[in-house]
Amino acid sequence: MRVRALTEKERPDALNLAKEVFFSSGNLGYDRKAAQSFLEFLDQHTGHLSMLGAYDGDIRGMLAYDPEHWHLSLLFVRKEDQGRGIAADLFAELIRKAEEAHAVRITVHAAPSARDLYLAAGFEEEGEAISEGGMTVIPMEYLLQKHMLGKTVTVTVDRPYGSFHPLYPDVEYPLNYGYVEEMLSGDGEYQDAYIYGPQEPVDQYTGTVIAIIYRRDDTETKWVVTRETSWTKEDVIQAVAFQEQYFDTRFVWLNDQPRH
């Protein structure tokens, strides 16, 4: 099975595949109004999407996504080819492209019938089911960068302990803050990182990534790096609250990840 980006001439074949699978699956259980809304989307609102195709002779599966917001819009595999790992191959290529672009998350509004497929691929439910175009969908997201938890990195400090924010002079840094040159973030700059532990200014610090802070509706993350072994989540959250309290954030922790 070969997965690749589709050319403009190949897009109609991918959309026809989507329609064929949609019809053969009983319109995914959608009522007439929702099914019509979905077909109108295929015909009129996919021009801005990038598409991937899985080929074994001819096209066997397709995936469409918004490359600006990294939102997955369509995923269909021919009925006779389902269970062959084609969806997983399409997911893998999408994740590769997202990581190459330094994205921090991939989102999808999943049909309830596809929920388990997305969970198996590593997506997580982001909230309650919602109505969209007459269809019930489940907001889900795939968080990137989690593979960096537990990695050793070096932080170059540009805002040392006790310094003040360059734009907000009443905000004092209660820890050292800087960047990791080995990784670019979603804004095209080096990856930002908090240093947890030293209570004095440092120029550079090597430690372990123990947490990744995902800000909702943002294109970048913040890492927490330390050499401490007795840290607690509460202490870390308190240490970075001077800045993160102003954002809708989610913390992903090293000690919450499954061991392999």
C-alpha cells in the first residue's frame, strides 16, 4: 500500500470514493437532512483541503485535511479494504506532515460510528458531542510532541529568574525561561521552555521534559524542564501560573504516559 499526496487531477477520484463508501455504509446512519448537508460539503466545500490517497493499483482510501488548521475533514476506505490498516497508514502520513510543519495538534469532528477508530489511532475526545450541519459529531484531537516527554534537552535562557516580562513590566519571572534550539514550535520560533528547580538566574540548563503545556487555539506549546526528582504537579502548575493563568491550557505529564 502506497500513501501519497493527491494531484489536482486525482481529487475527483478521491471524492467519488468518499461518496461510494458513504452510500454503501447506509449514509453513516445520518438522516436525510444530514446526508444532504454532507454531500453538499463534498461537492462545494473541499477546494481548500489537502488530500492523501492510499493506492494498491487504484485508490483504496482517502483522507482530506485543512493544512492551515490541521483539521481532519474526511477519511474513507473502500468497504472491501477495511481492516487492512489503510486508515492507520493514512493517519501516519498525516501525522508525519503535521510534525514536519511543527503543528501541535490535529483535530477532527468524528462521526459517532468512527469514534473507536480515532481512539485506536491515538485521538482523544475533546468535549461533548455537538450538532454540525444537522449531523452529530464528537470533537477529538491528536496531541503532537508527546514523544518528547522524558527526553533530555538543553534550554538557553533569555528570561532569567527574577527578570521582568519585556512587554508587561509588572510581570516578574519566578523561574528561568528560555528556548530549546533542537525543536521549532508552531510559530516558527524555537521551542519555549520553563525551567523548574533553580531559584537563581542561569544561562543554560540541561534537564528532562516532564510536562508539555498545550494552549487551546494556539500554534505553540510550552515545555517544563527539570533535573528535580521530587516535583509534584501542583508545584509545577503554581510555578508557571504567573503566565499560564491567562490561557486555556492542558498539561500533559511525563508520569501519566504509558511505559513501553
